[in-house]
Amino acid sequence: MLSVAILAAGKGTRMESSLPKVLHKISGKSLLQRVIDSCVELNPDQIFVITGHKSQEVKESITDKEKIQFVIQDPQLGTGHAIQVLCKKVKKNEGTLLVLNGDVPLIKPETLNKLLNLHDAKNADVSLITNKKKNPYGYGRVFLKGDFIEKIVEEKDCNDLERENPLINAGVYCFNWGHLSEIINNLQSNNNQKEIYLTDTISLLKNSLSLEIEDNGELQGINNRIQLSECEESIQNSIKEKHMLNGVTFINKASCSISEEAEIGKDVIIEANTHIRGNTKINSHCIIGPNTFIENSNVGLHCEISNSTVYDSQIIDHIKIGPYSHIRPNSKISSFSKIGNFVEIKNSQLEEESKVNHLSYIGDSIIGRSTNIGAGTITANFDGQKKHQTKIGKNSSIGANTVFVAPINLGESVTTGAGSVITKDSKDNSLAISRTKQVNIENWERKKS
Ligand code: UD1
Ligand code: CA
């Protein structure tokens, strides 16, 4: 029987934040959610999340709450106290208890499995992950005696000699829960932080093992925003390396960010300062950026998007977008279309080969195939209370500066005169024009004052 306890009750004082530490995000996902996702992979029988500081906020942030049992630790008297509270709350303290710090977000399921295997094979009372760090500052130092761990001394309790020990406690422990529960209430708080340390259980248990591993960044604990940004960088580097090995070019890697869920096809070029967020798929042979933000969208083959923003939309194949276009949610731009300078599209469907090249707002619209929308065209889709639809049929030619007062429905091959305010529907093959005729007054002179 495998149980997991994730420690997430602390305030995170060193973050200097009103947000609980474990809710800070790296690459779009909170620290706590990352730890949960890692341990869910192990398929444990039960998962406990220990909350305390702003517990409701922490609880609400979790997706898949049904897999989790929340235990409240109030007040928060230290990591050992958190486990005391858990042991008291849960009737059967049996099987294996994996304890994870909620602020060690990059821990991998494979590493956890290694620890579990060692723990089982050696029938240990406690096994924990250690690592030799160049700069061990801030971590608990692990002291070995023969094959076993003798004790862990926290940074703040170390003497000068102890502080030189580079072997650190990663905050990932596997306990024989039965044996742990026999000694958990013997923990004291006579240390420099006046806290009940979980790490003091080591000296109280007999068979304590260290699993020393190489750290490729996964053991980084987050106590302040410098470490938060180091973790972000480390996760971003591994995401981008994965894509580069799969055939994606980054022109200026450091200035770009890519979500973990993003999929990117071969021979895609990501230009500087481009951010691909959420559940986005970029298909092969696209050039994305510079200065582009794409979230939860699908971009087809051979598209070029520069200096633009795209949210929750479908961009099909061979499309050029930008510079300075804003594609807002629920839009579909069909193949061989072009969206140009300073154009905003919202909740609209553009059929193949349509063009909206300059300075337009197209909202709640359906634009037919091969239709050209002249510069400055606006759909007036809001009457002050409701949004209305504009429909323009295929092969139409919309004059510059046309205003469509929606709801409006134009047939196919319709032309509108430049500067027209269109308030009435029009049939196929018609010209819709609404503007006063030009008057030329000859030999006109300005009044002299
Ligand atoms: C802890 C370890 C240290 C280790 C380091 C690894 C202890 C005493 N020290 O130190 O040996 O090297 O992690 O990153 O455990 N928490 C609670 N309840 C509390 C206090 C803390 O749930 O009463 C939670 C925090 O929300 C956090 C985690 O426990 O997620 C660790 O607490 P933190 O104060 O960050 O411990 P460290 O000083 O980093
Ligand atoms: Ca910590």
C-alpha cells in the first residue's frame, strides 16, 4: 500500500508574496500541481495534501480534486508537525508513506520510483533523496555513518564545520509508515527555528538510507523568487531542447517561452521573443515571430505569423498573419488567407483565400471564400446591448472604410463602395453603396477673415 503526503501548508515567507508559495507558477503550472502530477504517475492508493496557510485558496487551485484528500495543519509548526497532524488524522498508519515537499516542483516520477524500489528492497524505515551540491546553502545537510544516515542538520542549526558538508536533503522521503507513527510524536522543537522538523525523524529511526542522485535541476527547492526563476529557466531549457532535437529552430532561444503541452512540427522557425502558451499546436514549416504570442491555438502548415497575438483560434494552412494582428478567441482563418497590419478578428470565420490586410475590426462574422476586405473596414457588431453577426458571401470586394452595422447579410460577389455605412442586406452580384455624392464647387475661395 502506497500513500503520498505533500507538504503545502507553509506561507513561504521568503517569497515576499500574498500568494501562498506553492501556488506560484512555473511554465504555467503551480508548484503544487506539478508535485501532484508527478506523484499521480506512481498510481498511489491515496494522496494527502497538507494545507494550512490560505488552505481554501490552495485547495481551489488543484485540478482533479477527487484524487486528493486534504488535511489541514493549523497552526503550522514545521514539516514534522505537518506529518504529526496527518498521522493523527489517518486511522491506519501503514504501508509506505512517500512525503514530498510541495516546493520541490520538478521531481520526476522515475526518480520517485527509484526511491520506492530502494526503500522496498532494503526494507528501510526511511529512505530519502540526497545530492552533493556546489552551493548547498539553505538545505538541510545529511550526515552518513557507514551505510546509514546518522542525522540531518538544518542550515540554520549547522556549525561552521557542518555547513561545509555538501550532501543535502532534497525533501523527498519514503517512510515505513507504521514505524514512523511510533516515533512521530517524540519530535522536539528545540532548534534555532523553534520548529518541529520532519528531518529529526531520521535520528529516531533505525534503518535510514540515502539515495544519492545526480541533480539535473529536478531537486531544486523553491524558497524565493530567484529560485523560482532558476526553475523556470531549467524547465524552459529542457522544453526547447526537446523541440530543437525534433527539428525546430530557435533564433533567440533565451527570449522565447514554450508551454510543456505545446506541439511543434518539423522545420518550424521560432523567431525572437515568441511565446507559445497552453495547448497550442504549430504544424511543420511555419515561421512564428518575432514578437508573437500564441495561446491555445492550432496553426497549420506553412504559416507565417509575425508581431501578432493569437488566442484560442484555428489558423489553417499557408496563412500569413501580421505584423500587428490580433486574433481573438473562437476564430477560424482558412487556408491561403492573409490577415495584415493592425487587424483585429474576433469570433469569426474566414473562408479560404480571404484577405483582411489593413486596419480592420472583424467581429462575429463569416467571410466567404476569396473575399477581400478593404482597408479600415469595421463590423459594428454591438448595438449597446447585444452582439450581432455580419455575413459576407464569397468573391466579394469590400471597399475601404466600409462600416457594417450588424446584423447584416450580404450575398456572394457583392461590392461595397468605399466609405459606405451598410445597414441593409444585399443580394448576390450587387453593389451596395451609401454615401453622399461628391459635390465640386468650382472656383471656391476660403472666406477671408
Ligand atoms: C526543508 C527541509 C530541508 C531540505 C529542504 C529541501 C525540514 C525541516 N527541512 O527545508 O532539510 O533540505 O526542505 O527543499 O523539513 N510546510 C508545511 N508545514 C509547515 C512547514 C512547512 O506543510 O509547518 C511545507 C511548506 O509549505 C513547504 C515544505 O513543507 O512546501 C518545506 O518547507 P520549507 O519551510 O520550505 O522547508 P526548507 O527550509 O526548505
Ligand atoms: Ca523549501
